[in-house]
Amino acid sequence: MPDSTLCQEPKQPKLLDQVRQYLRLHHYSIHTERSYMEGNVAPATQNQAMNALVFLYKRVLRQAMEGSINAVRADKKVNVPASNPPRASQNHPVADILLDFAGNIC
């Protein structure tokens, strides 16, 4: 009885294996590979996830993406600087600093 496995065509690698293969072949950072492969789509990394999808279609699947992508994007994080406690004279913060120095010198 002939072996039926010899007549079968080789299977194409799974999609994620294709992505990993492409990333390694083109020397992408291991950090890029991890972020693309682990599927982290938290709001802070939404743009990264979108980039991974664009990468998948353009580079791995070699399918042109026509038109624009109208995806809802996460708002950028606003960094509010830590501030000192309010001083007596909010209108003259430089004067307050100078008074602090003067108090430390005497």
C-alpha cells in the first residue's frame, strides 16, 4: 500500500508563523515581534496594534490596502506635571522661590 503522505502538498505555515518568519528574516526588533505576536490591544498600545495589522496585510500577506482606515483611536495620554503645593502668591512664583532661597541663607 503506497504511503499517502508522500503525495500531499506541503502545508503553508500558519499565519502567525508567517508573521514571525517575516519579522526575523527582515531583522525586526524582538520587541516589535513580541508586541505584534502577543496581541496586546490595550488603549495605550492601540496604535501599535493598528501598525501590526497594516504590517500583516502589506508585508506578510502582500495585499494592498486601498483607501484609508477609519478606526477609532485611543486618546493620547496627557502628562500633567507634578506641581508644588500652592503658595501664598500665585501671581509671583519666581518671587516665592527667591524668598525661599533668602530664608535658607540667613
